Amino acid sequence: MSKQYAELARQIVGAVGGADNVESLHHCQTRLRFKLRDLGKASEDEASKLDGVMQVLVKGGMFQVVIGMHVAEVYEEVVPLIGGGAPSSDAVQSQGDEGPGEPQSMPSKVFDTVADFISSIFSPIVPALAGAGMVKALLALLVAFHLVDNTSQTYTLVNMFGDAMFTFMPVLLAFSSAKKLGANPYLAAVTAGIMCHPTWTGMVEAGEPVAFFGVIPFYLVKYTSSVIPIVLVMLVQAPLEKWLNKHVPGAIRLVVVPMIVFFVMGALALTILGPLGDYVGTAFTAVFVWLSENVSWAPSFAIAAVYPVLVLFGLHHGLAPLGTMQMAQMGYDSIFGPGVLCSNISQGVASFVAGLTSKDKRDRQIGISAGVTGLMGTTEPALYGINFPKRYPLIASLIGGAAGGFFAGLTQTHRFATGSSGLPAVVMYIGDDTLQFFFQIIIALAISIVVTAVMTVVLGRIFGKDAAPAAEQAEE
């Protein structure tokens, strides 16, 4: 553990109302995400003033503490304090009684619940997505520079290394969904295995009718690389498993519950829930195709223009699955990735330029370092350290990101792998045995960089004189 963050961790736990007030905790790249039993016991003001905390947000039903690049180290210190076990990026449960929580309107509560669920099931698999994406990007580079022939066994094997994550995505989503829903993740993984089993895949490819007990039809749908079907299955399996554990005698529970779960859920997955999820996925695909054929500029433009604002309110994780779903359905992502990449680069440039032109020594140091971090794909230090406190760099980044996103969308730029959204991500736009999309994203980023830099300088001269140092504004 990183003991240098022990005191900060203790102060954070105190600010959120103590260990007993923490229902669950997980972290993303820059922030701790607490789900609290009673939000009224937590103090945003106290937490935001802690040395080492950039910002505090209460959005999506979560108490979010923005730490920055050292979030993992702080997380490791917080976990023992709230009664968690070994640290991980998954939710850590603590003991305590249910509290009343903060009153919310019904639409807000529903939205917060959905956003929290989506974030919780996709966040744990991000490292796997990023790793697989980089393998695919590396393979694309090898082919582009004629180091590997796309008909060779090496190509087939490396492609397999990268495809494994997407092929068996239902298994990973089943595992993370079950943990979120309080079910057995290993039983969930087996149910997903049933849906992805080579025998079932072979039956689908054969195209001959399949009937359970000669009566119940199993619809011929292939579930490898799918997203929505397994989520629907888990939403049914979790309550079924809990009900069985409550009613099956303890002496036979160990063998009877899994048997019933596999039998019932295997049948439901292949008859009702799986096909229903496939129809929903097909509908999403139709939307993706319509957008690319009719208003291809709109998704990238819109996401690039508002993404930093979504980050400010902690709502950005709700959009990320769109790219994952399009990747699973169509083999590429043109909805989410290009816009976010242009937005992140603009955030980094705005922070860098604002810092470079600032007369305040601390602003200069924070702006330049946070700008470099933003260019690598992690924008919270730039957003909370410079851009949002000073306002004009944020406006400049929104304009620059939107300009680059518009070009990326207009040229139907898409990426062939998922992962971080910084400068290293440009290799993910190499695919389909062409460098066309790679060059397009380079041009889009160049537009974002130039427009953002110019607007930061211009707006800085107009509004920068009235802007106090970022550190002072953060204390207001």
C-alpha cells in the first residue's frame, strides 16, 4: 500500500460520513466513487477542501471524489478503513445498516440507478477492452507496414489474441453484472458460457431448427461478441438465484441451486431473453447505420462539444457503452470514440496553453503538467485544475473539440479498437487494411489542436485578466 496517502484516505472516509455510511466503493482513472447509505451525512465542502482532492461531485447517485492520477493509491488506503478486503477496481462492500438516503424525484432516481448500473458493469472490464484494443491496433500496424501478411498463421494467432476479449465479452459482462446485482459471478459466467458454447454456435451456423424436448423452439441467434442479451439474462438470473438460496434447504443448496439456475436460465436465455436482447441490439445497429448514412457528422460533433460538461457532472460513463455496443455489433466505433478523442486532446491543449501563457507560477506548473496528462487521455487534472476554474480554457476546448469532432464525423472516421482516448489511441484507427481513417483522425486532431490553442489565447486576452489564479477560484 502507499502509506503516504493514509492520512488523506482517513480524512476522505470522515468526510463521507464514516465507514458505516459507505455501502460500496469503486474507482475509475481519476476518481473515487462512493455509494453512500445516507448522502446527508457526507460533507461536500469538507471533502473538497482536503489537500489532494481536486473536486467533489454528487451525481448519478454517487459521491465522487476526484483525486487525479494517484487515485489507485488512495483507493488502496481507503478500502481497509471501510471494512473491505483485498483492493480491486470492483465495488467493495462494507458493513452497516441501510440509511434513508437523499430524497430524489422518480425520474432522477431511475436515471441515477441506470447510470450507476451501466458504469458498474463496464468499468471493471475497461482494462481488458483496452488491452485487446491495443493488440488489434498493433496487428493493424504490422499489416500496414508489411511486417505480417494477413494470410499468415501469425496474423491469425495475433488476431485471436485481440478478438478473445470481444468474442467472450458476454462472460465478462455476466461476471461484472452478477457482482453488481449481488449474485454469484461464477454461476453467471457459466450461463454466459452456455450462450457462447461452440455447440450452440455450431447449431446456429448449421441453420437447422432446434427444439427443446422437441417442443420449445430455441431461436438461432449467435451470442458471442454481444452485449445486451447477457445483461437481460443477468437481470433475471440474479433475483432467481436469490430466491432459490432463500427457499432451498441448506443441506442441498450447494448442488441444487446451480443445477436449477443453469437449466432454467439456459433455456430462458436461448428462447426468450437472448433473442429479445438480440432484437434490441439489432435496433441499436439500425440506429448506428442510419446515423452514419444520414447525419454522420452529428454524433462525433455532439459528443466532442459536450463531453467535458458530462465529465463535470460525472455522467460520461453512461455514454461509453455506446462505442462498445457498436464495436460488438459492427466491428468499429464511429459514435463515441472519435468525438471523445477530439474532446480530450482539446482539454489537454487548452490547459497547456493556459498554463504556458499564465503569469501565475502555480497555474503555469499545473496547466502544463495537466495538459500533458490530458493529451495522454486523462483529462480530469486539466479540467478541474485549470480549465473549469478559469472558465475560458474550458470554452476554448469545447469549441476546438467540436470543430475536430465535426470533421471526424463528416468523414465517417471510426476506430477499430477500444481503449484510452489520448494521443496513443490514434493507432486504433488503423484497420480494414487501410490507413485512411488513421489520416482522418490525425487531421481531426490537428483541427482540434489549432482551434483550441487559438481560442485559448484569444479568450485568455479577453477574459484572462479578470480571472483569478485557479487555486483561489477552487477555494471560492
